[in-house]
Amino acid sequence: MTSAPVAPPRTSRPAILESIDPATGAVIAEWPIHDSEGVAAAVSRARVAASVWRELDFEGRKRALLRWASYLSNHADELCELVLRENGKPAEDAYLELVLVLEHIDWAAKNAKKTLSPKKVSPGLFMANCEAVIEQRPLGVVGVIGPWNYPVYTPNGSIAYALAAGNAIVFKPSEYTVSIGHFYADAFAEANPELPLGILSVVNGYGETGAALVTSGVDKIAFTGSTATGKRIMAAAAANLTPVLLECGGKDAAIVADDADLTAAADAIAWSVASNSGQTCAGTERIYVVESVYDAFVEKLAKNLRNIKPGSDAKAAYGPMTMPSQIEVVRRHIADALDKGGRAIVGGLDSIKGSYIEPVVLVDVPEDSLAVAEETFGPTVTVRSCKSIDEAIELANDSAYALASTVYSRKNGMEIARKLRVGATSVNSVLAFGAISTLPFGGVGESGIGRIHGEEGMREFTRSHSIARQRFAIPGMELLSFSRKASTVSMIRKIIGFRHGRHT
């Protein structure tokens, strides 16, 4: 590994946004910044395009989305190289991210009609002369504010599903991955030149641009990022009652039971801890291990993590930290854990080497330390011995964050998973839920509200329209009328007593 300078923090607000290589600090591109007027113009264009996109129907949108996926697949090398340069993750990891993107686009395109087609429901006994139908309508224009850690996969979880549902999108990528955001969105236009521009468009900028998008009159905001920013977005959106979908921070726990396959658990959890430099919202940051297997598991985990190194060459397991300010967060969490009596059995403060941070495993760390209580977002993890599975579950649940979790147990994995207060759990694997298109993904508590992926995620970008159509009149049963007869009401009283008054 070669040490690289830390890119300077972006504190100024120039008219041009510079895209920085996190490994070298070099400028790789420049983008104009959209102010509130620029955002408003993008939303207006999206409104016009949305009407065309909506009228295209499910089959037309399916064809357009699948052409988009084909374009991204056929230009995979170009995109992965861009992700390597602007985000810092190895090209192989970038390709795996793209694979998930393509699978989700494919599922959304092929399942929108089934998920969102009108559904007939029972009208009930007293409205039996009516037809009852639930129809799902697209919202219109959805604003998506994406993160930098998975700059294609994560926003795609909102964008692909919202597009499949018939919405137009205004996408603000992170200021750290603007070039990637443009490549992703431009690919849609390149694959569908006959469609109007504005179905999927990009606005560039910092927090001010995102704030302008929130208050621009879009019909929903889908945000991925920190909990603190998510709360500010929700407060701003409340002014216009704009609905929000928030995928916020995580402090995800892994539980290792006494019957776990320790070799498999240590291998997978090590990857969950350090892949993407630990910059994964659903990555493992805390591990709770039943005491009878604690020593054996810790030995295997430590061995795995000692053997991987970050860097920018082909041998590197992961790349640099994308956001320079996050390096200080990692430093502060390690220092606090050590100050409070914790021990580093792999790495330590000296693991921070410029933009690169080597893996750090901390043990004997109090639960009130920053390394346990706050999101670290780096290649570090705390490990604690527990007397029982019940104690492990209690500690795992004792967090304001509740995004995802991991359980390793040969016999009781599902039982343990059902006791965890989180939005998603992987049993005998890590992060598997994120790769399964049919499973909704999202958090609880400080980790956010709403879901992406699957049928539930697609419905997030629609509104229900309930339609009751009277098919024929029933003489003497005009209940919704001032002309109804007393005898009709008397008959209904008898029926209701028979139907509902017998359960004692």
C-alpha cells in the first residue's frame, strides 16, 4: 500500500464543483452548481417529461428500463473505472455494485405491472352491489438525494423503482460522486434517445442544492445519508407536507451463537466490516459472541482482518476513505474506545495512514463508548463476549439505530432474527438482503422510515386511489340517502346483531 494525501475538506462554495480523486486529491472533473432556480427549472422539465413517461404504460416503461440496463452493462468497464477514480473502491467491487443495480432495474421493470395493476377487493355485505378497486397512481416527480459510499446501487433503489412506477426523477448525487451520478443518469437518455429529456435528470451541488430540491414542490423526497441530515430534510419537507423516504445511519450488529460455523462467520463478517473501507450503512460495526465460542471466533476474525490491506493497486482489498472528514470520526472513535479501557487486538490509531485506514478490531469496549454507540463508517469493529444469546439480542437491540443485522447459528438463526429490532437480517450470511430484489430494505428508529426494493419499495412511489362503482341498485337498500326507510334500518339492526353480537 502506498500512502496518499488526504484530499482537503470542501468548505468553500464556489460556482464550480470539483470532482476529486480520494486516493490522490487530484481534480478529475468540474461541474456547474445548481442553485434554487436551476433546481426549479429541472423540476419543471421533469413535470413535462413525467406526463409522457406516465402515458407510456407498463410495457413501454419496461422496454425503456431494460434498454437502460443493457447500456449500463455494455459500458461496465467505463463506469467501473469512473467509480474507482471518483469513489475510490476497487474496480471489481464497483462491478459487483453494478451487478446489483442491473438486477434491481430488471426486477422493477418486469414486475411493475404485476405489483401496481388495479386490484379488485371485496366490497363487503352491505355494499355488495358495488365494485371495489384499488389503483396505484405515480406520484409525479420524485427528488432523490443520493450518497457517496454506494453512488449507483443506493440511489438506484429509489430511482429504478420510482421510474418503473411511472414517475420522473430529479437526482442530486453526493458532491463527492457527481461524475458517477451523471454517467448513470446520462445512460438512460443514451439508451432511450426517442424519449424527452427530463425523465431522469441530475442537479449538482452541496447541501444548499439538496435543500432547494426538498422545497421545490416535488411529490416525494427519497434520501440516503446521515440521520442528522435526514431529520433536517424531514423538517423542511413538512412545510409542504412533502412525503419522505429516509434511509439513514446504521450501527449494525452481528450475533454469533455457540452453534455457529465460526470459520464462515469470521470470513463473512470480516468482509462486512472492512469492504468499501467500512463505508457501508448496513455493514457490521458491532459483534456479540456467546462466551463459549468467543475466543475461537475472535482469533479467526483477527487473522482474517490482519491479512487484508487497503490501497489503490490491484492487490488492495479496499480503497481510500471517500470523504476526508470521516477519517477524523474514525480516529475519534478509536481513541475514545482505548481511553475507556478497550483494547485493539488488530490495528489501532496507527492504522490511519493518510486516506487509507487499515482494519481495527476493538475488544473490552464499554457499550457507552463512541465506537459502540455512534456510527463510525470506517473499517473498525467492536467485539463483546455475552453469557447467552438473550444477552446478545438485548445488546444488539440497545441502539438508537436499527437498520440491519447479521446472525450466525446453524439451528436457531431464524428464531434469533425474529427477536431483532431492525429492518433486515441476514442469517448465516452478510448483507444478502440487499442483493435480493424482492426483499424491501429500510430501517427503524434513527435509521429512517420507508422502504426501497421489492413490491413494498415500488409502492413507496405511488399513491392509492380507491374507486367504488355501484353496479346496480338494490330496491329498499338506499342506505346512503335521506329517503331510506325505517324498516330498512330495522332489518340492518337484526343482521348486524346476528353477524357481530354473538362473540362473547
